[in-house]
Amino acid sequence: MKSNLQYETLEFNNLGNGKIRAILLKFFYFDFEVKELGSFDFCIENGAISADINQSKLENKFAKVLTKGISNLTSSLSGKPAIYLHKNSGIPLIGHNAFGIIDRNSSIIELKPITGCNLNCIYCSVDEGKNSKKVADFIIEKDYMVEETEKLVKFKAIDNIEINIGPNGEPLLYADIIPLIKDLKKIKCIERISLNTNGVMLTKSLINELAIAGLTQLNISINSLDAVNAEKIAGGKYNSEHVQKMAEYAVKKLDVVIAPVWVPEYNDKNIPNIIKFGKEIGVKYVAIQNFLNYKFGRNPVKQKPMDTFYKELKNFETKYQTNLILDKSSFNVRDTKKLPVPFKKNEVIKVKLVSLGKLNSEKLAIGRERIVSVITDKKIGQTLKAKIIRVKHNIIVAKEV
């Protein structure tokens, strides 16, 4: 009697010596021993386990292995522990700045389905990539994210909502990106879906898939057209010519925004060429961002004063006859009713630590249907008192007292 273990988001590799690796969504894995499933002959073909054993018995045994394995995932991107947020995890998707769902009381809802990046940019505001000091990565189940997003959309009760997929890192590393976009597109009142990418993983076929799935806009962070300088800014291998070609192709299928970060001393001379390139290929906007210093980001230089930044943009607008100073109206962003914040600043609460946080200084707790990021050195499982120090946009941060 042949039985099979085969899943859409999970595949298996035989490591030899009686060990199997289960790979979740391409970049997250856990290892287990064959004997945990029982004593039988098996083989692995096309990512599935085939064995001479009763199907229900095999599934029941693997269910226990899966429960244990999911709580002990590792990211192959960073080599760090990975936390999988799914419907049965009990961890809400609202409350943290690095992953999940963020609502800034506007018609744009931000989704962060994954952490991790294939680049190591010198200016990264969220400290992603191979040199990151983070202690854990996060990955969110597609169906869970879609369900929670739909709840927020219904709460807003307005038409023409935009979803922006802009994680701390690169969204195209999220293996379920096409199914995610397809399912989001089905939600009533979602009219636009945009995605922020460094462009490295783009191909013509992927751009076609994204457009067919329902993506309406690509925001590509091209920081230099010069190959050597582009790699310097990216902190490693970066095919500038490929990214430019993909941007040129994408404008035929989608709205495209080129979004360079202007890093003083690094790409000052490249900004004019990026503006001209954007105009030549017909992008919607060249949305130049001012590099800003962040406490937990990478800060290779001191940020340019905002008044100086806008003055220089104004000069570029005149010289190149294009709109560079953008605001809410440029992207049809409207204010919406505020999602209630269940905590008050300076409130002292009692919480139980349930997970690692992204940073070494934090652990995660759950309270009032929110993730609470707790600044503490206590261990997971411990209960403590913490003072709420941030509540803006339902990003909840507390400090142990």
C-alpha cells in the first residue's frame, strides 16, 4: 500500500543517515529523523514522501512531527530561527512594525508577509540582509494574512483601498507571493495592489504573472545606473543592467515607480541619470527618498536636512520638467477612520512572553488582539509587567518595569 506526504507549501529532501529536511515556502526548514514516522521503507520524489504504510497512519505521525518542526524553523536566508505565524499560532498580525499588517489610518494598508533580504544595502533602515543583527526571521501563512486583511478592509468601509506589499526585506522571497496577490484581488473594495522590490529577482515571466494575478504597481528601488556604484550601495552582487531592463519591460504591464534612496556621498551624481531614465521608459513617478538615520538601521553617512533635500528636488523638477515632490494626492491616499488602539501610552500591563522578537532586546507577547513588542532580557514563557511606550498606528511597544 503506497502512501504519500505531499503539500503545496512544504517539500522534503533526503539528507541521508535517516534524516529528512522539510522545507516550508522555499526558504524555511526543519529536520527530523525517519524513525519519528515509524519503521518502513520510503523514498522521496519531487519533494514528496512515498512509503509502504497506511495513509492515515503516516499523516497522523507526521502531524506530530510538523507541530514540533514548525515551532523550530530555521531561515536558510539568514541561518537564524524563524517564527511562522499561522491561523493556529495564536499570534495576531497587527502590532509589530517589522511584519504583519500595518494600518496608518489611510486608504493604504501595508502588508509585510516575510522578513529577510537578498541584498545587504549600506543604507538599510531596517537592518536586513546578510549583515543583519536581528535574532529571528518571520514568515506569515498566506491564508491567515488574507483573512486578517479582509477584516481590516471591512472595518474601513471605503472603496478604492490600496494594498502595499512592502516587507522588511524583499517580498519576492515570499514563495506564496502570486497566490497572495490573487486572493487579495478578490477582496471587495481593494482596487490597487502595489509591491516594493529591489528588482533583482524580477524576470519577464514573473512580471507577467504578477500582472495577471492582480498587481497594479511595482515600486523598484534603483539607486544607481552605474554597475560598480550600484553594487557598492547594494552591499554585494547586483546586476544593474538586468534591473533596468526589467523596469523597462514592467512599464508595458503595470504602473512603475522608481524609488531611489538618495544617500549623500554615495549616489549624488547618479540621481539625475535615474530621473532621466525614468522619464525615458515612461514610469509613473521617480519617487526619490531622502536617506534618513535610524536607530536600528545602517547609517553610513549623516542624513541630508529635509529643507535642503526638497530644495534640490525642486531644482531637479525645473531642470527635467517632471514631478518629483510627491504627496498623498500623488497616490490618491485618503484618511480613513482609525482602528482602535486597545492600549494607552504609559499604561502598565501584565504579559507572558511567547516568542523571540526580531531584535535581541525584544520578545513578543500577546495582548488584546495585538502583538506587543516587549523590551526585556527575560526568557520566553516568563510573565512580567511592562509599561506601554508606543501605540501610534497600533504598533505596540512596551518596556519591562
